[in-house]
Amino acid sequence: MDTVLFFAIILVASILQTSTGFGFSILATPFLLLIFEPMEAIQINLLLSLVISGALITKIIKDIDFDVLKRFILGSVTGLPIGIIVFLLIDINNIKLGISLIILVLTIMLILRFRIKQNKKRDLIVGGLSGSLTTSIGMPGPPLLLYFSGTDTQKEKLRGTTLAFYLFIYSVSLIIQVIFAGTSKTVWISSGIALPIVLIGLYLGQLLFKRINQKLFRIFTYVILLFTGLYLLFESLG
């Protein structure tokens, strides 16, 4: 394992997750796949993301929209088993290709100021999509990010609700992954080694969050979504 590269990935992803409420899995998973096997990369991502969400929950609890959170969780109950079936049975490259095209098209629509209205039914659908992506490719963020961006959600509410949802979705997804896909010593040792780096990222991310205005936050969102879509596209084709 390239330790320096591993630490760099975890630090940047931790800062991003702490300052925006999303981004750890979106940024870390592609690069962790350069170092680890897919199962290991996904489970390291789940473990460390869970640590970040747990560490921040008391700080962001006032920003959580609990009604939306409940619907996300309810929707994800359907998506979680679908995701693990996809992970175990379907060619993951085809899944990544489809997801990448959807992300890129929707991100372009958001940049062009396309907006949607939030409602209960859409909350459930987004929760389901996020759940299926968590157990299949370890990336719950894109559906939430696209949805919140399309509804012009304030950055505090976005970060708080997303991190609270991650606390649930990562816990359940990790259990499902370990039961159905197995695990390895590498996952747990690497995650343990990375914890001090995650703590540094937590501190720096909190400082950054205080300095990001809504406009800059939106730019961050688009850049991350475009990066994710392009990465998944090139990886599925390559």
C-alpha cells in the first residue's frame, strides 16, 4: 500500500466531508480503488465516513431537517438490498456507466439553473437511490447532492441532514457488506491507521465550513458532481 497516497486521499476527503456534508465517498472511493480491491475500498470508505458522521452529529443536530431525514431513511430501506444484489450479481461497469451519464446530465441541468420542488414522494425516491448506491458502489452522495442542489437547500441544512442520514446508511450498509461480501484484515487495519488523519480533516473541515458562503458552496457542489460523473464514465469505459 502506498501510505503517503492513502493518507493524502483520506485527509482531503475528510476535509471535504466535514466542510460540505458530502464528498468523502465521492472523492475517496475512486482513489482508494487504485490502492485496494473494490470490496476493501468500499468498506474502508464506509467505516471512515461513519466515524466522521458520528463525530459531527452533536455539532450539526440543530441543522437537521428531521422530517426529510425520516423519509430518506424509509426510502433507503428499499434501496439497500437492491444495491447489494447489484454488487454481487451485475457487471458493476455497466452500473457505473449508467450512473455517470445520469449524474452528468443532471449536473449540467443544475448549472443551467434547472430546479425542482421538494416533496415527500421525491424524498422517499432519493433515499432509495442513495441506499442502493451505498451498498453497490459505496457512493450515497450523488442523489442527495443533486436533489438538494436542485431545491436550492441552504448549506447548513444540506450538511446537517446529509451527515445524519449517512450515520444510518453507512452503519446498515457496512453490516450488509460484511455479511454478504465478507471483509478482510486490510479493511480494519487500514481504517485504524487512517483515524488520526480523519481527526485532522475534521478540524480543518470545520474551519473551512465557516468560511464558505452559499455561492462558493454551490460551485463546490458542481465541481464534485462533475468529477464523480466523469470518473465513473471513464472507469466504466476503461
